[in-house]
Amino acid sequence: MTAMNMTATTPKIPTWIMAWSFIIAMLPLAFGVQGYVDPAAHFGEEATAAGSLIYGGPIGLYVGRDMASVVVTLFAMSRRSAPMLIVVLLLRVATDVFDVTNNLIAGTVDAELVIFATLWITGSSLAIFRLWNAPSS
């Protein structure tokens, strides 16, 4: 199949889903960069008191997860693949559900987390629903 034919048979991803996916990629990028440059701004002074050891613990795992999420999301977007975007957005939904659950268990959930997690989960779920039910070529 030639590149011309492949483009003609690939279902078009709606612009709003591509924009949403871009936002979903840029937020973890911002948090990841902030985690590397100024972890105290996001995690607080007490969480970063260990100095360079913070990157070997939970903060390093959080930053690594965010950066991996960026790479995978941008890859799925570059392929313009509905199935890949479904998986990426499903991963985002699962991540946010588990983040909220973890914070509920730890007693550290706050209104900001609930509001933003609800926004990310709802937006990603709508995009998944739209991609899942999109007509195939």
C-alpha cells in the first residue's frame, strides 16, 4: 500500500481530540520539567529535604512516569492512530484514578486534585468514547 493510499484509508482524528491529546502531553511535560528543575515548587520543601536523593524515591518515579507519558502521547499523536490514542488516553484515565485513590488512602487529597483529575478523566473518557465509536475506513 502506498503512502497516498494509506492516508486515504486512515480515519481522520477529530481536531479537538488531537488538541486534547496535546494538552494531555504538555501537562506531564510541565510537571516533569518542574520536578527536575524545582521539585520543591510541586512537592514541597519537606519532600525535597533529602537533596539529590529525591530522584531515587517517589519524586523520581513521578517525574519519570510523567516524562514517559509525554513520549508515548506524542508518538501516538504523530502516528495519528486512533487505537494508539485510545490506549494513551486510557493510561491517563487509569493514572488519574489511581492518583486520586492513593491520595485518598494517604489522606492527602484536596479539592485541586479532585477538580483536575475529574477534568482529565472526563475529557479523556469523552475522547476515548469518540475514537472507539468512530467509523472505520
